[in-house]
Amino acid sequence: MDQLQHMLAELGAGGFWGAFLANVILVVCIILLSILANWITKKVVLQIISRYIHKTRYQWDNILLERKVFHKLSHVVPAIIIYGFSFMFPAYQEGIVKGVSIYMNLVSILVVNAFLNAVNDIYCTYEISKARPIRGYIQMLQIFVWIIGAILAISTLAGKSPLLLLSGIGALSAVLLLVFKDSLLGLVAGVQLASNDMVQVGDWIDMPKYGADGSVIDISLNTVKVQNWDKTITTIPAYALISDSFKNWRGMISSGGRRIKRAVYVDTGSIVFCTPEMIGSFRKIHYLRDYIDQKAEEIEQYNLQNGIDRSSRVNGRALTNIGVFRAYIQHYIERHPRIHPGMTRMVRQLEPGPNGLPIEIYAFSNTTEWAVYEGIQSDIFDHILAVAPEFGLRVFQNPSGHDLQRLSAAASPGTPPEEPHRLLQGAE
């Protein structure tokens, strides 16, 4: 500074203006030097680092580069230069040092945040990340880093120890707990969700209270994002998954089978005992041949052993068309190529109601893919509805307007008395 002022004095700029001009020249030189150092760091040093990183076979260093950890770190270089030349301005040295300290504090926070984001990205490259996401913990660490950075910045400006500021914050703990309530609840929920393996990214969950029915696409500190099947996105508070109930379909997907649980309603008026002609026709069905022979022999032996008088069809045991129909469906689903053989396969009767006798099929498809599952289920019930008349059974259906018109026409003068009843049965 003295040499520069002496040179300016020789050029005719002495006194106050010489000192002022010397300070301006030094400030400009320091700024130009800082810009040059920053340019060299970014255009030369970072380019060399980037080329070296792209040549390595590791993926984690590429992620650090994508998150611009090194780019943010390069901002420290101008601050170091300014700090190094601060002694040349004794009157402003303290303020310059404080400003540089706060700037480097901010740069450090940005570097740490970028590094933590890179850590999360690196962790997401592993399969375990779906079962144990750490994004919530990363966000909590980032909040902690910002709090520490703010405390250090305030303590630097005040010229006091950070410990004194921390002791003052203790009095504001209640306010902080209120402000960060959602974050704290989200942190606790994230720990419980991860430790209990309650939900993962990619799980299909159903939470009617929040209108969520779809796949989990993101789990963060405060929220869980669910992409519904209509492509809308529902955001659920993370702690709601702990406080409220929800359905997770992961077990169904991992089992490899999806449940089919649907009933066919049979008109009870079509249920009868099997005649010899009906039994003869049932024997021609491949799935029923062995069943009919075994069941007929069992019934015959029972009736003979108990001396049953078969002159009345009410006495003893006999085959019914509904029982044979149920046995046929059971054999059909057991031999179906798209029904899972290792899971429950059952055909059962439910309680009769106003719509007839429900015959329920309870089985599992050997795929969990939605479209394929629906196709399998539809094919099965297409077949069942088509073969029901072969057993003398009528599938129940409420009369439509067309059926009522036919009834009205059949009830007109000149129609035989039994015709409306026959048409009504046909409608059912």
C-alpha cells in the first residue's frame, strides 16, 4: 500500500486522493485476481477432475459430479484470496473477515447439502434403498446443517461464542418444537416405517381417507407421494401412515397370485334331483366322469346299507344338478392353467338370498398383472355362465324392461294361461 501510494504521489496524485485511488486500485486487483482464480478453478481444475471421474469405473464419483459438489466447493477459492489480502485494509479488516467467514459458512452449507443429496443418490442405486429409504434422514441432517450454519453466522456477526447463542435457543425450544412439528413427526414416522418395513417405494397402497389408491413414488421427511391408477398424485403426511390404517398390497404382489372371489347366482327354482338321463349326460363330461362314478357308487352303497326306500325321491341320498355343477366348477378351476396351484382353490355355496343361491369361486390367478388377471377372471366366468344351462340350471337375472313387455304381450287375450309363467321363468 505504501509503495503504491508513493508511486501515485510521484505521478501527481498525492494526499487524500492518492490514498483513495490506491485503495480502489487494490480492490480492483483483488477482485480481478479472485475472478481469475475462480475461472482457473472451474475451467481448468474442475475440467481435469471431471475427465478423471468419467474415466473411472465407479458410479459414486459421477453422482458427486452431477450434484455439483466440486463446483460449489470451488467458490471457496475467491473467499480465501479476499481473506488473504484483508490485512492490506486495516480499518476494514474486521468487517472483511466477518463477511468472508459468513460467506464461507454459506458455501460450506451448500457443499454439505450437495454432498448429502449425492449420498442419497448413491444409496438409491442399491436395491435395499426401496426397502430402507434414507431420504427422510438426509433431509433431517440438512435441516440440522442449516440450523448450525445460521447459529455460526449470527455468532460471527455478534462476535460472541456459539455456545452462548445455543443457551439462548434453549428458551425458544417450545417455539421451535411448534414450528418444526411436522418435521419431527415425519422423522419419527420415517423411523417407524423403515424399522417395521411398513411401506416402500413401489408398493401399492390403498388409503381411502386420503383418496390414495396406487403406487408409492416417493417417501420424504414430511410426505409420502402416491401415484393413483388414474395418474393423479396424492400427497399423504408421513405420520398419517402411522396414526391411520392403510392397506399395502405388497404381500399379494410378492406371493405371485391375485385372489379371485366372485359368485354366480343360481335360480333356486331350477335346482332338482338328477334323473338317470341327466347322470348319463354328465358322464360324458371329462371333468365329471370319475366324480359321477365314485359318487353314484357311494350313494348306492349308503342307500343299500340303510335300507332306503327309493320309491320316493325324497328318501335317502341322491345327486342334484347344483351339486354336480359345483363339482364341475371345482375340477375346472383345479385344472385351469392360469390358476395358482399352490393357493386355495375352492367353490362354495353362500347363504341364499333374494337373487338366488350364490355359488362363489375362491381361487388365485398365477399372475398379479392387472390386465392379465382381469382377462383370466372374465374367461372363467364366461365359461361358467355358458355351461350352467347344460346342468339344467338358470342363472338369476332381474327382469328387464324388454322381459316385462314380453310378459305384457303374453298376458293379452288369446294367450295360453301357462305362457306368462313360462316367460317369467325365462326372464329370470
